[in-house]
Amino acid sequence: MFEQAFKNIDDVLRKEAGCTTELDYTEQTSWLLFLKYLDALEQDKADEAGLDRKKYTFLLDKPYRWDEWAAPKGKDGQIDHNKAKTGDDLRDFVSGKLFPYLHGFKQKASGPNTIEYKIGEIFGEIKNKIQSGYNLRELIDHIDELHFRSQSDKHELSHLYEAKIKNMGNAGRNGGEYYTPRPLIRAIVQVVQPKTGDRIYDGACGSAGGWERLLNWVAPRLGFRFSKGAVLCGCGTLSFQDLPFFRPASPFLARFNDSLASS
């Protein structure tokens, strides 16, 4: 499911003059996937709150939620194209309203380890390079067909995303400069054998693959869960900032920072 969808998405992005490299394809796919995933995450939390007869407060105001601006649904569960934005209206909304709104979360956040801060950080670092609102509409339609709720879905998406990061690193060294093979990461973790109380540092942290492998090593052996104060310091690209949201591990422990600065 995901592999074909990614191929379709890349085919659309090749039509865009502003998207010329594998880095561009990955970056522009990332922010759309992130918003789609965030919407699913919020819906799950709202459903859980409803079962407990509690009210859930959504992070995003209604006009900026995925199912409002990107994929409003009709009674049949399909996208209502009479309500969905497209063309110049869609492009202008995304670049002129959505991105500034999401970037503003960083200033409103109570601290760097909150989801609000992460949202603001992501959308302060990237720009919408999709200048055709019709191409953007087609991309949204492809992405809206994806689902991330089961662990198998998340695993498949993470695997394919890793492949995109690898391609990005091999495409003229223009993105994930040097992609560390997963077998090498596993070997490093097995040699280091991290334990409770160790501080994790990944100075590049392109895809957070090392972070995931460390968590997978520690959890089953020690029954250990990282505290909210744990810090992962890195200087990675967009892939670092948003990819952890697609991991089964807690996504909000990583912090974008200057690797050479003291922390």
C-alpha cells in the first residue's frame, strides 16, 4: 500500500519546478504525512476521551485540521470535492495561513519537550514548495488514502521512509549526507549495551534510527522507559524532526539543537 502510494506521490512532485531532488521529494512528502498522522492521532485521543465520557481538546483549531482543509469527508466517507480546497485557493491557504499558524505553536509552547513546540519547530524549518494547487490536491488525495493506526502500518511506513532517506543520502550527497546502514547501528548498540541512566547523543540524527534501536534494545532487557527529561541532541534535517512521530516509541523526547553547543 505505502510503496505504491510513495511512487504516485513522487510522480506528482516531479511535475513541480521547485522540487528537483530526492531531498525535495522527502521534505514535501514529510509535512503532508505529518499532518495526516497528527490528525489520526488526535482522532484516536478524542475517541478514547469519549469512551471515558471526557471532553478532548484538539491541538489545532478546526479550520487547520486535516479533515477540514485537506480532506473533508461526505456521508459516504469519501473526500467531498465540493468542500475541499484546490488550485490557487489551496496553495494560498497552505502557504499564507496554515504554515504561519503552525509555526506560531513554537512561541506558545510551554517548553521544548511538548508537542506544540515540535509542531512549531517543524513548520518553522520548511516551506511549501508545491506551487501548483492542483498538484497539491492530487498529493493530498494520495496521502489521505494511507492509514497509520496499526503497528504493521507504522512499521511499513517507517521502512519505506528509511529507504527514502537512504536515497536522499545517495543522490549527490545532497540530503542525508552519509546514511548509516541499520546492521551497523545494531552492531554499535550491541557493543555499547546501553543501560539505565546513560545519556544518549547522536550528533547527526538524520532519521532517528539510532534512537529507535536504542529504545528497542533497552526496553525488553531492563523494562526501562525514558523520562520526559531525556534529551537527544542532534542537528539533523527535516527527517529527524518529523520521522519520530511515525515510530512506536514516544515521539516528543527528541530535541533539535546545536550539536556543538553545551546542553
